[in-house]
Amino acid sequence: MKEPLFTGSGVAIVTPFTKETVDIAALRRLIDFQLENHTDAIIVCGTTGEASTMSYRERMRTVEFCVEYVDGRVPVIAGSGSNSTENAVALSRDAERAGADGLLVVTPYYNKATQKGLVRHYQVIADAVHVPVILYDVPSRTGVAMAPETYAILAEHPNINGVKEASGNFSNIQKTRSLCADDLFIWSGNDDEAAAICMLGGKGVISVVANILPREMHDLIQLCLSNDFAAAGQLQLELKDFCDAMFCEVNPIPVKTALNLLGFDVGPLRLPLCEPTEASLARLRKVLSDYHLPVLS
């Protein structure tokens, strides 16, 4: 019987950069902030971590540092997806060697694989490792969506633990739950859908907003897991404006900008991502102020 890799709020943590490379000292401060505020898992080198602009060496060093520094206090899950199955296998094996507790593997972008191709892609990756694999369905970024029937096939693999669902397709999510039950666990990949997905049996969220509001996202999921959906729904509504602001431009532009506004000094975005517009910057300043967070002048 499968057990979820984690339950609760896992942060899709940003990667702090200097002009040249990963800022390990700043990453240490971010991890401290997360653990002090009860984040339930650290997801490193994902979309929010700008992994697609990092060198192979940078990615592995970042995973290794997170594993060493977290030291078993919560699971560390490494992003290891690629649009090349061979590259995804190499990334996944190296992340496992680095000590990652699990892997987050996005659907292969640009290729627009068929459902048959997606099954083969994920089975090859899962066969190559011994740690749990979380699938990642985010069609708005990849151009391909996972079908519930595809999930049902992949759920038969002992190393495939679940899916980060960011499709926004609640009909498919319900069908997936019906087909897979607890052979495939579901985490929300959209902060503003976390409570709703938990109500359908989800195990939590892999969160962008938790970079800034880790305790609130942890508390939201704990309310869900305690079946207090009235209180969870109220908190979800209270977080709605904040969630929307964190996606006023493509992730991770807003959240990384917000962290810098709060003094976390996470450095620049890497091209092709760039600084937000003046209108977005003003919106971020306002929402941080509205939530009583200490914005730098």
C-alpha cells in the first residue's frame, strides 16, 4: 500500500542567485524561514526555482545543499523533469544520489507527447530510480495535459506516488480520484485551489505563496486534513488576493520580486524572465502591505 510522500504544504522554493551562480547563503535563510513556519516539504529546482535556466552542476549542488541542510527535518523533493526522457532519467538518478526523498517530474514540454508517449516517458523514469516520483501536470506551461486514464495506468507503478495537479480541470481531477483512489495521491499545484482539491481527497499543496506565507499555507492544509472545510474555505478566501497577486505575471517573477521587497535578497531573475512592470510592482507592494508584511522602502 502506497503512502503519500508528504501531507501538508510543500513550498516550491525560489532559487536565490548572485550575478554568477546560486546564492547558497540566501538559500539557507529561505529554508530556515520555511522550517520555522512549519512548511511540510521543500520542493527544490522546480518551475519557481528557475531550474530551466540553471546549469546541471548548479541544479545538483542546490539539491545536495538542500538535502544536507534540511537533514531529514522534512522531505526534500527535487525537480528532475525534462522534455528529453534520457535527460530526465539522468537528472532523476543524480537527484536520488544527492539524497532527495522524492522527485517532481513535469510533463515533457514542447514535444507535445501523446498519452501513450507520456506513459512510456514516466515509466522509464520511474524504472530508473528507487525514490517516489510525483508527476506534474501543468498544461498552461507545457502544451500537454494528462488524461485520467493515463494516471490510472501510471498509478500501477510502485514508484509513482502522485501528481501535482495544476491543470485547473476539476472534472478530470474528480475522474482521476475515482479511477486511482489512493494508488495515486494528488497535491494542488495552484494555491487558490488548495482547499478545493483537498476536499476531493488531495493530500496538500505544492505552493508558490508559501515562499512568503508558509505558516498560512500550512494552516490551510491542516484545516483541510482535519476536515474543517468551513474554516479552510474562509482562510482560502482570505488568501485569494494574495494568490492572485503572486501570479500577476508569469511565475516566479512576482514571488521573487516580493521576496526582494521583503528583504530576503534572493537576487535577480534569469533571462528570459525579467523584472515586472511598474503596474505589477505597485500591485505587489500593495498586497504585501495589505497583509501587514514589512515592505522595504
